[in-house]
Amino acid sequence: MDHIGLLMTCNEEDCITEVMNEHTKYFDKILVLDGSTDRTEEIIRSYKAVKYFLKDKDIIDKMPGKQFKDGARQFILEKAQEMFGFGGWFTILHGDEIFYDNPVEMAEQAEKTGAEKINWYAMNFFLHTTDQERNLAAIKSVQERVIWYCPGFLEIRSFKNKRGIHYRLEEHARCFPHGIGWKIFHNFPIYKHYPYRSVAQIIRKRNYNANREFSASYGDFNNEASCFLDLLPGYKVARKYDGSFHEFEVAKQGTLLARWLRAHRYMPCKIGPFEF
């Protein structure tokens, strides 16, 4: 069964090699939509798994109001179907995320149940106040450097590749396309999200995004001290990663109701609806 990765990224030079090394464990076909001005493009293009590369500047004139939106994924979705046809699955990839569970195995299991989409738990990692005591600059791996996270947010990231699915160019904050069937996979696998990786990266991202719609999560980080938090804004719990995500592990998730209640217990109160 074909499983294709659709990657959107922007200025992730400091972690993109580690992220791509993880993505290419699962995907030998990756299509990229990139808005980077640093070395991210150069690094991504070096991977044989990358079959198509598109810059945001090449499509901006086709976007409503000439403003870049998440709906721009339509361009690489169309290209993937042109290149590889229909059937199999797509998974949305980002340049600051690493899968904890195997997306190919999850899709194979979902296919057997007749599901057309998979909801993923996002574990959002950040620099904790206790990290000020560590020599972060000496730790090259982002997964070893950033060890505190807030759990619980859900997003559909994997879905069936079939005729008729599509993104609307004017839409924002939507990862999966329209036209996917109603049936969702009964397990919620996990990915690790690393938007806050170092003081320099946080300040650089905040400044770059100052006048862009993608800037919301970086609005309050304007000096070194503000980059270290006890808890991400809006979240209810922060944990130190110890090699397990405990009750969020696929084998421990329990019923759908239990998972819904668990996510509500930990997730930000005002961030997005559950995507069922």
C-alpha cells in the first residue's frame, strides 16, 4: 500500500536534518511545500525520498488575497495524485515534528477497519524553566535537548488518498482535506511537536513571523527569559518526557469516550475543535 508524505515547512534549518532522518524511515515518497529563507530547502532537497519540491512564492499569486494559507496544501495534493495516482494513504508532515508511532503501520491497521482518517495526539515540547540550568547549546539532538511537553491536542494527519478529496485555498488551520469519509481509526497515535527548540530559534521565528498569519504562537517571546516557561499558555499540564507517554500510549488509551475526556483534561481550552 502506497503511503505518501506531504511536508509543509518554513525555516527549520536547526532541526530539519533530524526531522527528515525520522520522516524517511517511513516515507520514500515525500512532496514538499516550503517557505524557507534559510538552509532548510538545501537540506531537504538532499534526500532521495523527496520527489517534488514547491516554494510558496511560486504559488502565492494563486492564493486568495495573495496571502499564504494552510489550504495551499492543495497544490502538493494535486501533484501527488498526478504523479502516483489514487489509492493508499497520505500523511501530513511538518518540519518541526517527529512521529512517535509508526504512521505506515497505523494506516495499514486503519485500512483493515475501513477507516479513512487517523487522529493523532500532538505532544507539544517546549523549553521549561528548569532548562535554564542545562547547557542546551551542547545538546545537538532536539529530542534530547527539549524534554518537557504539554499533552493532549488532537489533529487528523493521516487520510485515504482517493478521488474528490481537496483543500480550499482560502482556509487556514486545517490539516486534512475535505471529502474524507466519516469513519475514523479507533486508536490515536502520537507525534512529537518541537516548535520551541532554543532561545535563538524562538526569537528568530518570532521576529520572522511578526507580520505573518503564522505568528500567533510566537507573539509573546521577545527576550531570553520569556523563552522558558513552566507551562505553555492555555495548557493545563506539563510533563517531563521519561521515555513513555503513559496513558496516551496506544496500548493504554481505552475507550473513545475515555480518550476524548483525557484530551479535554489536558489540552488548551481555546484551541480548535476535535477533528472527527
